[in-house]
Amino acid sequence: MALTVPELDAAVTFYTEVIGGTELYRIGPFDAAELPMADDGRDWTEAHVNVKGARLNIAMLSIGLNLMLELSQYDRPTNANLSPPRNYDFGGHHIAFKVDDLAVATAHLVSNGCTAMAGPVALDEGPCAGLKFNYVHDPWGNQLEFVEYSARAIMTNSPARIYGRYPAAKPSLRLGAGETDRSFWRTSRRRASARSYRCVRRRHTSCQNPSGHP
């Protein structure tokens, strides 16, 4: 999953300190003015990411056990849309997170600069019976969804390996929980921090290990 954000440092702070992720690394800048042209004459960023004349930096985060979130900040071009796509726009999207307690999570998010939509919505029939959800906008207007459930109707007889159906997939975000209740997240952070960050320094890019671990 990837999001483009206006301020990389602020977005990393939000998705680590508020959402509970771990920053793994940063790479960049990737600058079309400095990188080699493609064989067909296009600049590097137009050829590789479909943005002409761009300059960007990237941060990679790990959230929980099953999400890698890439955050990108474009310094160029300077004519970007300042609002994320709406739900009904082509390319409209949102990120959904499973939480232990939807009410606590929503209050936690609102107290940290998010805007909550009306809710929660509780579904009591159909394949999603047993699920509650609430949509929230992050501080830059990106649409997030937070869901709570212990079981859903679809889990009963689905042949697919559905998230939350098996004990190994049980952990979910404990947003707003006390520190003593966040052992799952501490474990995730230790695993990430214990990794070796091997970076290849190329001619025009750099890689940083923000954790300070070897």
C-alpha cells in the first residue's frame, strides 16, 4: 500500500506514533534532473513512475504483521492536486485497519488530528454480519476505515484463508490502549528494529536507517 503525502516527516510521525507503525527505511531523493534519461528520451521519473520532471523521497513503514505502507513526498512538480481522490473518483481508495475496540480507536484518532465520519455502522446480516466500521480522514484528508469484529458470517464456511479466521491472524490495532496492553506492537517493533538495514548507495540516491540499529 502506498500514499503520497505533502510532508514526509509529519506523515511518518502520524503513522508511527498515532497508528503504531515502525519506520523501516528512507530512500531518495530521486530527481529527474540528476538521473540518467531513459533510452526513449524520457526523463527517469516519467519513464519509471509516470511523472515528468519529478523529485521525490520515500519512507517505508511496517504496520502490524501484514501491512507495508510506503509514503512518498514529491517536491516537484509543484502543481499537484491538494486533495486526495474522493470515494467515487476513479482511483478512489482507502486503507482499512482492524482494531480491538472501535470506539476507543476512533476517539484516539480524533484526539490526534483526524476527522471521523458519522458512525459507527454495525452490520447484523449478510456476509459481514458481526462487523462494525467507521470511516476517518487522516490529517491530510486520506480516507481510512477502522473495523472491529471477533467473527463475521463469511468466516463460517469460506474456503479462503480469511484474515481473523485463524489464531495466527488474530492481532489487530489497539489504538488508544495503554502501553501495558500493546505487547503485540512492541514485539513487532523489536522484530523490525532487529533487522539488518543493508543499503546500496547508488550514484544519485541514499538510504537511511532511522532506527539507529546496525
